[in-house]
Amino acid sequence: MKNGDNYCRVCNAELKLAVPFGKMPIANGYLTKDDFDKEYFFELQLGFCPNCYMVQLMTQPDREKMFHENYAFFSSTSARMAAHFKEFADLVIKGYLQSANSFVVEIGSNDGIMLQHFANSGIRHLGIEPSANVAQVAIDKGIRTITRFFDEQLAGEIVEEYGQANAFLGANVMCHIPYLHSVVAGVNILLKPEGVLIFEDPYLGDILEKTSYDQIYDEHAFYFSVTSTSYLFEQHGLEVVDVQPQNVHGGSMRYVIAHQGARPVSIAVVAQRAKEDALGLRNAETFEGLRKNIEHSRDALLNLLRNLKQNGKRVVGYAATSKSTTVTNYCGITSDLVEFISDTTPIKQGKYSPGAHIPIRPYAEFQARYPDYALLFGWNHAEEIIAKEQQFKAAGGKWIVYVPKVQVVG
Ligand code: DWN
Ligand code: SAH
Ligand code: ZN
């Protein structure tokens, strides 16, 4: 099997380069000044597979460079996401875990934001989380977690020790794993005959419709659609039996997967695939359009920030998201345009943003002296953030957003 830069990780066909972003650093690689001269960069390129239609990165850094004992993203930083994962857990418990001694596995379980609900209900559970520092937060909450990368080999070990699972879950993790065939082979081993895999990830349709190009960064190896996902699972005797759009992270899709023939296929699957055809998800030209939209978005944001600077306005970034690494580096936004980025995560504070080296400051500094404009890097949490920043608005503060288009609000 050929592997690497120019071949599809799902079907091995030659990829078409869709969007070149240039050199990019590790999206969550916050650094100190001492680390500037040894910072790692790679070529960020979005590729389109004309055979199975999987959209993917053409090169991805080694997993150990991204997921390790100093991983900077802690899931429980958003109240809205905490509520979302409680709903997700409740749905799984009611729908799939009613039999005695049920067993649920979650990959990418992070700080236990979802798995805590299974643990608290006394359900047999296991988290697989390779980033040791975030895994430790879950372990400290009494959530059983192993610090490993999930793959086929690990699936076999889990079945030996715990038996097969009724439900296998993953949120914003499946799209992070380049060796998808090993993962899906593992799912096949791990799932009981009537078991389900339920996972959700940012949806390609939303990225295209909203030009949310900042979803494209090192950790996100794949940009799934129902079309490409169906192809992948069918290779392994599994099938997509339901899909449900989710209003989180700027538009996600939840996929329910079962062994072929084990469960009826919902009409939502067929309907969504028809929508994808209409959106042009199988046409290379669609991605040429995306590339142009991304270039326009970059130019509009830079113009706006330069104008504000000329007019002596203070602009501060709000939320040092992984996504902001793509925006700052692709647009060339440094601390001359954005004074600092405010963030609530302690391990990001006092460091500098990857590549662009904008200082990351504690949230208290945003509150202490409101800027004229806040550039909303956490636009996917806009509702939650704008609701809690009424005082900023009352003080005359305005928001800059760039998804779905560059504009000033408030
Ligand atoms: O896929 C992924 C998603 C689930 O989470 C990962 N690859 C990495 C991460 O992406 P992200 O960093 O873009 O996630 P968020 O949730 O958009 O941003 C989180 C950051 O925003 C944290 O550093 C905390 C910060 N934040 C803040 O400072 N104030 C967040 C909120 C809601 C706030 O009010
Ligand atoms: N599920 C959480 C975390 C998403 S961030 C949420 O939605 O908020 C992605 C997580 O996947 C990280 O914590 C990372 O360490 C983990 N991860 C990356 N590769 C993995 C793999 N091969 N197996 C299991 N987890 C993995
Ligand atoms: Zn392919």
C-alpha cells in the first residue's frame, strides 16, 4: 500500500491538491521565546480524492508531535460543549446501554467531558486518550482511562481484557487519525454484533458553505462527508445507518455505524448523500471555489485589521483556538495587528501562539482593559461567548468575526 503525500489514505488513488496554505506550525504548539528558533513547520495542503471523495491533508506531522503529555486543549473549557456531551451520553445510555453489564469505549476521551456521565451512572467504561496530561484529569475524576493511541492492535487487547463493546464513541477524534483502516478494523473487532459506533466530527459541507477554513490544521487529517465515510466503512463490512447534523464546532455531523445488515438504514443517510451531490462534494471544481473563497476571506480580514490599526484602534484576539493558528499564519497576522490573545487555559497563558508568536494572556487581562475590538477566534462558541461578554459590549466593544464572512458585529 502506497502511503504518504500524494495518495489517498482511504483508497490509495492519487490526490488532487485543493488548497495550499504554505508552511504551518503545530496548531497547539504554544511556545516560550526560547523555543522560537527551533519551532517545527510542515506544509499544510488540503487534498481531494477524485475516487472515494475523501478530503484530507496531504502531509501530517507525526502524531507524537501533536498528542503528548503537554497537550494544550482541555475539552471542558466550554460550558456549551459540556452540555452537548451530557446530551450525547444520555442518548447513548437510553438507546444502546440498557442491557446488564453494558460496556462503552470512547477514544479521544480527553479530560472526561463525556465519559464522566457513564462513570457516574455506574456503567462499565473505558477511555482511550494518548495525551497523558488531559487523560490524568479524567483519571482523577475516577474515569477509567488508558494513555494509548487507539488502533487495531489495542482493540484486540481491550476485547481480551473487557470483552466486546455495546457502544464505541468518538467526538472530534476520528478525523484526527491518519491510519483510518487500522481504526475501522479495530472497531470491527471491538463491536458486539448489535453494537454501534457513534462519532462526530466537523462536517465538510459546513466548511464549504461557511468557508470555515480554520478547521484545516495539522490535527484534522480528514474532512468527512457522508459520501466518503460510507465508502470507508463499507470496505470493512460496516455501514452508516444514521446521520444527524450537530450545531457545535461550526457544524458537525454525527454518524451511527453498525455491522452490515444489523440495523435498518435511516432515510437521513440517503437524503444527506443527495444534498452532498447537490453541494458538489464529488467535484474537484467545488474545491477550486473553496480556495478562492479562502483567499477572499484572508484579504478581507487583513484589510479590516490594517484599517483598524491605522485608525489607532486596539484589537485583541479572543480564545487561542487551534483554528486560530491557521488564520494567523495563513493571513500573516502578528502582534502588530492583534495585541494579544485572551485565553482561559492556564497552560497556554504566558506563552506565544504557534508561528505568529502573538502573546497569550489570561482572560483577566481582557476584562481589566477592554480593547476596541475582539477578534473572535472562538467563533464556533459565539453564542456562549457573546452572551457572557455583555459588559464588553456595554463598554462599546465590538466583535470581529470571519465565519461565514468577515464582519464587525455588536
Ligand atoms: O477538534 C478539536 C476540537 C474539539 O478542539 C481539537 N483538534 C482541538 C480543539 O480545537 P480548538 O482549540 O479550535 O477548540 P475550541 O473549543 O474552539 O477552543 C478552545 C479554546 O478556546 C481553549 O483554549 C479555551 C478558549 N476559550 C476561551 O478562552 N473562552 C473558550 C471559551 C468557550 C471561552 O469562553
Ligand atoms: N473528544 C474531545 C477531545 C477532542 S481533541 C472533544 O470533543 O472535546 C482530540 C483528542 O483525540 C485529543 O485529546 C487527542 O489526544 C486524542 N487522540 C488523538 N489521536 C488519538 C488516537 N489515535 N486514539 C485515541 N485518541 C486520540
Ligand atoms: Zn480515496
